[in-house]
Amino acid sequence: MKDAVKIRILQGDPIVHDVKNVVLPERYRGLPLIEDKLCADSCNKCAVVCPTNAIKLNPVSIDLGLCVFCPLCEETCPESIIHFSQNYHTAVDERANLKITSEVKSISPQMTSEKIRKYFGKSLKLRQISAGGCNGCELELNALSNVNFDMGRYGIEFVASPRHADGIVITGPLTENMANATKICYEAVPNPKVIILFGTCAISGGVFQNSEALQRKFLQENKIDLFIPGCPPHPLTFINGLLDWLNKSK
Amino acid sequence: MKSLEVQNNQCFDRAAIQFLDRDDFRNSVSELMQNNCRMIALTPVDVNNGRKIIAVLADSSSSMIHMVGGDFREGKLEFESWANDFPQTNYFECELSENYGYVPLNHPWLRPVRKQNVILKNKPYQFFKLEGEEVHEVAVGPIHAGVIEPGHFRFQCHGELVYNLEINLGYQHRGVEELLLKANQNQRIILSESIAGDTTIGHVFAHCNAIENLSNTQLSLRAEVIRTIASEIERIAMHLSALGGIANDVGFALPASSYGRLRTLAINSLAAICGSRFGRGLFVYGGVRFDLNETIINTVVENLKIINDDVREINKYLFSSVGALSRFEETGIVNTNLAKSIGLVGLAARASGIEEDTRINFPYGAYRYNPISMITLATGDVFARARMRAIEIEETIRFVFDQIENIPQGEIKSEHGRMAANSGVVSIVEGCRGEIVHIVFTDEARVLSNYKIKDPSFNNWYGLSLALRETAISDFPLCNKSFDLSYAGHDL
């Protein structure tokens, strides 16, 4: 018993109390900001180095649904137009809003419908499906339940069975071999239900977008409620995204 | 000798491999395995020419890697299986058969590796099935209760006891090897970081070693040391995560949550170094992208000190709990002989008393100058695998402190050249689970002709299967967590 108390004292107060305003490490790459400057003549270096073709030119834009948050474009740009900020608030509810241009300085999801807020505002139970995820996203989702992030305090939790869930969180690029299981799992969730895509692979296929081993039909057939970009996204991105979406972040 | 002998990361000429006829090939490989070599790959040199294959074998005692070529251009794609004498080759033969249509004759148990709906011997593959009174079958997955990767498990049980566990994987197959062949060099790094996201640094380390040695790129000592520091921090993080999982699976909440808290410190140290909690973006060809400065070193040292102090107390608490020990001890045993014969690698092998650690047997990077201790335990049960992690965390932190204190000065990035034509390289790295192998070949146009990856999980899943025999099915989660294997690394 004495030892248990000692361990508990060592634990201290590890929880992130204010999830909205955490200062992440200086080198953390969150929301990219694009300066309103002109590119050098016929320079396309950022678009060429981008491993997932996330960058379009004239004017410069980055699709966060494809971006793997590697620093290649930032370090390549001769005019220092692209800069990854430490802003981890990058979740959105519309795929189109993941396109970052020089006008976009922040992004966040719109509050969801009254119906969804009425059903899930106080308690949202999610079933996670890893469909080809490399275990990076899965570990970050697991971290949400640890003593640092403790997402349970907001009434949001992961559950074992789709029958107990209000929605699914998909990680990974949706492999052919997981296509059927994903569909069955989603069908087992009672209505109304939500779909959240966690990580660049789930949103667009990311670095695996050209693989023949994928089967992403499920995403075209169903409406996606929330997009959480990142490779993998920070746990705080997920928490804040959901809180904004459910209008709970006061 | 009929085999080509190379060292870890040594670039060699493809023409130096002798391709033997099928009988000679089979006998040469058998002979090497009789002399304590372990198979680490069975693959063609060129993916477009599946009829010329090589068997790659590692000899830990001499730190040499042997390559034996087999020429199957004439006749059928058949060879007499080694698996009856050397069970370690079993799964490699299944993989070769699945990918290139070879038939290993008299193979004891040909089964699918990554493909679904496989037809073997003209009928759909059936799971191994036990019949008789009081026998029952439990099927789990691909989607499991927790937030983890997918895999299918078939238990054949008699009452509470498991007679056989068949593990059917492949759900995570994304075609990494195929994509690596087509990718440009920026994409290759990102892809190798995504082979197994929990071993990001292990795999990208092996990948960079391979490509750099193919192009004769020399690294600065400082870059080598930063790489090893990152790789050891990843090991600490994953060991803490597995210990947390093990504690959680015996319902011991206090250590479980404490290990979780310490893991956050470990991965936040990686984020301080390179911006990503998993070490993404750190590795570039020719060195590392981010240097260590005083502020970052202070953050890392401070975090590791907390881990070092706290983990000792938590370990003491966990490993002196009678309740926990009664679940750990003599559960899921893989004894030394069994572990050797099925070719276990890495942490699981060392927990079964096998002295096998790539950092010592096939040293690479900074481990060539700064040795780390070999740690083994004898019992091969859940306890040994859990205790191994606890001891390795302490040794790893000591090693990292030592590295940080004596960090060499200099550049962090050197010029990266072109890959040599018609060459090959075998790169072995000790990831947090064990031996990661990347084998790379180029053709005359300096384009990759084959990229073969072997994650430690490829060897060790079968170890989990055998650990479950005669074990209560209720101990499965605990045994599974004690191995803590990667699905993505296996499925590629």
C-alpha cells in the first residue's frame, strides 16, 4: 500500500488541463502558413519535392488531406513562403477546407447539426477501425486515453464493439483486405452515426495513394463528418476538433 | 564456398552471387543452417525475374551474411522444402510461394502470408481444425476490442486450454515493397517511415543505411550518434508502451497509467529533436535533418532522468506484486530450443535465452564504436519478456546519457551520391522488437530492382502461436502484449 501511494505521488498532476493553448515543441510541424509573396520566376521546387503531390502552384496552396507534414517544402522554398506553425488546431468538417492558401491563417470545423449535438453532445462513444494504418495513428488514439490527455473527461471514449458505438474513427489508407470488415463494422453501428477520418492516409491515401492494394470505395459511398489531418495527427488535434465540432470547447 | 559472404551494410556486386542449380542450392542452404546460420530472406534479385532467387542467411557468431543463389530458369518452380528439418524457413517458403508461385515440396504447412481468399492445391485455404468431443473453436478479428491493428486469430480449444492458435494476417497490406521500387527518393524516406509507424526510426534507419552504402555515402560521427540516440529513445518509448499494456492486461491500473505517462515523456523528447513524436522527418540520406542544440539536449536529458528515476520505482512495484507475478511466471513459454528452431529474433529471442542482438552481432552506425550490453533471460515466459523490457530500458537510458555526454562535433549531413549499378546491400538494424532487414538490389540503370523488407514480427508471430499451446485462452491478451508484435510491419 505504501508503495502504491508512492507511485501515485510520483504520478503528480500529469494531465493537460487546458487542451486549447498548449505550447508544443519548437520544431513541431502543425498548420502550415503561406506568406502572401510572389514565387520566384517559374520556381516549382516545393511542388516537385512534395512526396504526396499536396502542393499546387499559382498561387501556392497545400492540401492538408495529402500533406504528411514533412519539412521538405519549407526547407526547399527559396523565398521562405511556406512555414509550418506550431498550431495544432487543424481538424475540419469539409474536405475542401483542408486546402491551405495564403489567405488561410486558421482552420476549424463548423459546429455540427443540432440533432448530432443533442444525441452525442454529452457522450460520444467511438469504434476505431485500423484499415492499413501503420500503428502511428493507432498509438496516438491510444494516447488519448492516457493520464496526460484523458479524453474521457469530455465524455468521448473508445469502445470495444461497434454495437456500443455512435460512430467510427478510421485510420490507415483503407486496404483491399480490410474493405469488407470496415463495411461490416460500420453497418453494425446503430443510427445516427458519424465517420471520422484520422490521419492523412485515411483522408487521401497519403503516401500510399497510388498503391494497388487499396480499396477506398467506402469513403465515396458514405458522408464523412470530420477530417483530422496529420502524420500522425497530434492527440490534441483530435480532442480540439471534436470539442469544436460538438460545440463543447468553452 | 558457394555462397557470397558480406558484412552488414557492405555493398557488393550482383555478379558475385553464384547461381546454383536447384539441388546444389538446396544443399548449400541446408549446410549453412546446420552451421547455425539463420534465414533472413528468400527472394529474387529482380522482381521481374522470379526464376533467379537468393537465400540470405545470417551467422551471428562471425557477423557474416551469406547469400546463396538458386537458378530455376529450367524446369518447374519447385524445390524440396527445408522446413521439416529447419522450421525457421517455414514462413519464408510460404512467402516465396505466395509472391512468385514456387512450390516447396513436402512443406509441412503451406499457408497464406498476406493474401486473402488464397487457393492452395486447387481449393480455398482452410484454417487448421481440431475435431473431437469437447473441442471448440474461437475466432477473433480482424477488428479487435482495443484501438489496435487488425489480424485474425483462430483458436482450437479444449475447454480452457488452447491446442492450436492460427494467426492469419495480411489485412494491413499496402504494397510498401512495390511502392518503394517506383518511388522517388523523397517518397522512399516517407514510405520507410510508414512501414511500421511504431518503429519509424528502426525502419528508416535500415533504409538509409542500405541506400547510403549503395551510393558510398560516408556519414559524420555526429550524425551517426544523433541517429542512435533517436533510435534508442524509440526503444524506450515502445518498451514503456508494452509494459503499460502488460500491466493493463492483468488489470493493474496504477503501473499501467504510470508507464503511459513516462512514454509521453519519451516521445515528447523525439518531438523536441525533430518535431514529430515518432521521429518522422529526422532521417535524410547522408545524415540527419535536425541538429541537437543545448536547449534540446536539456529537454531530452531532463525527460530521460524522470523516466529513469520513476521507472525503477514502478518496475519494483510491478515485479514484486504477487498477483502480477502469478500471471506472468510460466505463462506462454517458448524455451530456448524451440525459440532457436523457429528462428525467433530480437527481444523475444533474448527473453528465451538466445544471445541475438543486431547492435552487438552485426554492429552498424554508432554501435560500432560504442558498445551496448547483451541482456538475456532464460525462462522465455511472459515474465521474461516483461522483465527484459524493464532491464533494457535502464541499459538504454545509460547508453543514451553516455552518447549525449560524448557527442562528437561536426556536420550533420554529408553529400549523398548516386546509387551504384548492378549492386546489392543487406542492411540489418535492431528495432525495438528485434532484427529489421532491408535487402536492396539495383539494376544496370541504377534503378531499384528489388526491395525486400523483413520486420522482426515476420519471425515472431509464429512464436506467439506456439507460446499459446497448452495455455489458457484467457491468457492470450497477456501473451500477445508480451510479444507486442507489429501487424503493419508483417503485412507491408
